[in-house]
Amino acid sequence: MALRLVSKSFRKKISPMLSSATLLHSHATSFGFKEVREEEKSQMVGKVFSKVASNYDLMNDLMSAGLHRLWKDRLVSKLSPFPGMKHLDVAGGTGDVAFRILESISSIRRRALQDPVNDGLQEETQIYVCDINPNMLNVGKKHAIERGLGEDKSLTWVEGDAEALSFGDNSMDGYTIAFGIRNVTHIEKVLAEAYRVLKRGGRFLCLELSHVEIPVFKELYDFYSFSVIPPLGELVAGDRESYQYLVESIRQFPPQEKFASMIADAGFQKVEYENLVGGVVAIHSGLKI
């Protein structure tokens, strides 16, 4: 009964914000629950990630109780990396996904080859980590050095915009984006660019915080999101506003089915998604055929 009363009170508290948010005719003009001009959004998002960069990994661990690591493992397992592949990881500044891909490829080589040092496959493999925020890239480069990958020729760090990639047409075997696409101004442009740079047979994979549909779980998740995460951000990172934006941006992101239809509209085939933890996150995938 107490939980029900809290939930009702909480819904009353956020329902005006949610209602006003639904009036926005385009996700491209939203910054959390606020309506902003398109040219403002990228600057505002940039400021958020510049502020959270130094505590990004720590806060991910705290907010997800470490589950984000398992979610990224699942993402990479769906990618099925292979030696010699050319892969683009977008919004991947801290390197979490890229490091997992390289480790997966190294594991394959260790199992398959007696002398992996001299076979030349490692240099043929190329993982590009693309992020619009230089502060996030700097965190990733630091992590690479800590892992002994600072001079690894198969890992390339690129400052770039997901909506206007600098890579050539049909140049990538795979494309991943984890916890990044809900922050862009135009989702459709990001999907179009992903389709453009992928080779025929290339796979698109997106890991993103999504929508919980189970009623009781949804109430608990909403309460945790709005009542716990922003204060946690203030306590650990000294930044409540950025984490308030985080939880609001999740609610603005298209539901799983809608996002899947957007991926299909971009040209991808065999589009599907997998909900994890009841829809707290979802992995969407599609093939360029």
C-alpha cells in the first residue's frame, strides 16, 4: 500500500512534465523534457558529457549496479567480431565497446593460431572509436594506455559527428552505438549514416536505455530514475542536472517497436530487438543487404 501511494504521488509529480513533452512534434527538438532549438541541442548535450566524462564509468557502475558491463558483453556477442574486420563504434569515447571487440578478436586468434604475433591479422583489424566529445575520447585514450593498447595500430580514435561521418561509403563490416543515439539531434540522420558506411552484409547494433512495460516494475524503475539517479549524480559527481537530463532523455527516446521501424525505414533488413532487464535497455540490430 505504501509503495502504491508513493507511486501515485510520483506519477502526479512527473505527469505534467511528461504531458508537455508529448507536445513536442519531434524528438530532434527536445533536450530531456525541455523544448530547445535544434542548433542548441548539440551544444547542450556536449556540455553534459564534458561535465560527466571524468566520472562516466564510475556512475555507470553505480547506476546500473555494474550491469552495463554485461549489456555491452551481450552487444559484442551479437556482433560476432572476426579478425581483419573494419568496425565503427560511434559515441564510444571511453572505449568500453571497442576494447571488448578487440578482446573478442584476440581470443579468436589465440584459439585458432599457434603464432598470433606474426600472422599479421591484428594489423588488418581496424576498430574506429568515433565520438563528438573530445573529453570522452581523452578518457578512452587514457583507458587504452592503462590496458597496454596505447600504441595499438588496430585502434583509432576519431572526433566526429554521428550525423555526418567522415568515413567512406561501404567501408565498415560493423557499426555499434551504445548509450549514444538518444542524445543526437536527428536519429534519422544517424541511421542513414550508419547504413551508408556499412558494407553489404554489415551489421548495425544499438544498445540503448529503453522503455519498461511491466506496470509494477515500471513504477519502481521510474521512482529509481527520478528520485535516486539525479541525487546520486550530485553526490558522486557534483552534477545533478546532467543526470536529470539522462533520465528525461530516456523517456523521450522512441519505444522499442517505433525505433525498430525507424531502423527499417533507413534501409536495414532483418531488424529485431532484444529487451534486457524487462526493457530497461534494448539491443536493436539490422543488416545491410
